[in-house]
Amino acid sequence: MGRDLPSAGNSFTTTSFFSRSSRFVMNLSARAVPEVALLAIRKLIDERGFAPGDALPSQRDLAVQLGVSRASLREALSSLSALGEVSVQPGKGVYVQSMDEPALIATASDWPFAAHACPQDIFQLRYALEGFAAGLAAVRLTRDELDVLQDNVDTMRSELKAEDFVQAAHLDFEFHQIILRASGNQAMANILITRADIFLESQKLPFIRPERAMETWQEHRKILRALARHASGAAHKAMCEHIRHAASRTGITFVTPGAS
């Protein structure tokens, strides 16, 4: 069972928490709402001390209290589910999951989605999809979204230095997710949402080479610099190079357009 929500007399109330979150949401562009909802849900779990197995408020209540649409809330919950932080159980509710996660998969040969697509196929899809998305996002990203990306990049550096590669993979996933959504192309964003589990797994793979793990952070920083300049061509190129290099760190090479 989920823990009781605090009463109005408590020093920290759900109402005060969500009123602050709602004001933050309203100050950002519509594209950023799912990311802000995700952060607000994490904050709720942390500040209210929800433990693994606890049920969160209903999706209807969360949407109303956060001041976001049900669609934006579903996107946020889908991302948190893919990251292993919550379990969305249709007809039952949303439950906090344990953060004690299994180690990263050892090699690409352990790929759990072989029935759907091989890792090379996913990296090629990401190369085509995310390079284009980065170019679009470069001319659309707001200052708030750029700040979220900067925080992500800074946190990834800390996690890599601590050799927490599971958390680094999650941050990698979030970085790419924000850019895809910021592209403004709902069809591309929906591909990620629908099979977030496959995308996340592909972003774990490059970390099987710990000695090269910091390269991901360096490449993200280069992408972010291009995005901050609103340089569409540079952002597109930096993202394509990043995905190609990430595949290489996994032991995967593939022909790219223009390659001899």
C-alpha cells in the first residue's frame, strides 16, 4: 500500500509541493513539461519517503496536482518506468521500484531484444533519427531546457568519476530523450516513448568499456555546446558522431551516408 499523503497541518504538504511544481511547469515551454513532471515525481518520492513497493497517488490526481496533461504525465511515467524507477501496472496503479538494479549487460551478445532488432539496427536508427532531431532542437531549445541539459552533463561527469555506470546510462538516456522531445517532432518522440526499453538498453552498451566511458560525457558536452549556440548543422554533426562512436565503443561499426 502507498503511504498516506500528509495532512494540511503538516509542515510539508502535498498541496504546497505540487503548487510549487505547477508554477515551475507553467514557466517552461510545452515541450519541457514531461521532463519537469518527471523531476517533480522524483522529488515527491524523495521528499515524502516513498519506499520500493509503495503506491503513488493515482495518475488522475498526479496530473491535476502537477498541473500537467494526462499525456505529459504518461510520458514522464513511461520514462521513469524505462529507467526502472517506477512500475506502471494497468488497472492497479504506479509503484515505486527498488533502485538496486542489476549490473550492465556484459556484451552486445547478451542483447535482450534480439527478436525485435539487433544492436546495430538500433544504433543505425538512432544515427538517422537523433542526428536530425538534434538539428531541429538546436533552433527550438529554450534557456530552461538548456539548463536541464547542462545539469545532466555535469551530473554524468560526477557519476562516471564515481564509476556508477548504471546511473550514467540513465543520464545518457535522459539527455537524448530531452533533445528528441525538444525537436518538436511528435512522431520521433513517440518512437522513443513506445520502445524506451530498447533505447535505454542500447545506451547501456557503450559502458561495457569503462576505460572509455568518459568519452560519452565529452561527446555530450560537444553536442550541448552546439545546441547552446543554436547551431543546427553543428548539433546534427555532433550527435551523429556521438552515436557512431558509442556504437564503436560497443564493438559495432556500420556504414554511414557519405562514407567511402
